[in-house]
Amino acid sequence: MIVTIARVIDPARFLEVFTTVGGEKRREHGCRRAQVFFDPDDAHRAWCVFDWDAKDYEGFLADPEISAIARQLGIQAPPVHICAAADLDA
């Protein structure tokens, strides 16, 4: 699982690009599922949760088309990768 947080200019535009162009590119790099959550206290802060192997995610980040997609998404700065504080069975 990969979790990122990003500030976006326009949440509606972000979702439009994330679900279309972004989805195609993620599938190309082995992503199996993605979810987006918007912070209830800040609608411009998007939490993205991906079912993705770390190696495939690294390949995605290295793809030369990603910077153009990020501009379309309206991401204000590179997303922050969040690491789990704990990994529990239940």
C-alpha cells in the first residue's frame, strides 16, 4: 500500500484527471486500486491510497510523462509519501 498527501488547486479538476489520464498511467505501472480522500478541514488537501507494489510505484514516478500529468492534476507541490506508523493484523 502506498499513501500520499498533496495540495491541489481545484479538487474537482484533480478528480477528473486522477480518474482518467492518471488512472490509465497508474494501471500501466501495475497499480491495482486507488482511493482519494479530501481532508474534511481542507478540501484542497488530497489523501491518495494506492494498492501498489513499491517497485512499480518507483517505475511510475520515473515515467517521463508524470510531470505533465501532475500539472494537469493541479498539484501545488510534489506529493508527500506517508509511511505507516504501525502494521497490525486487526
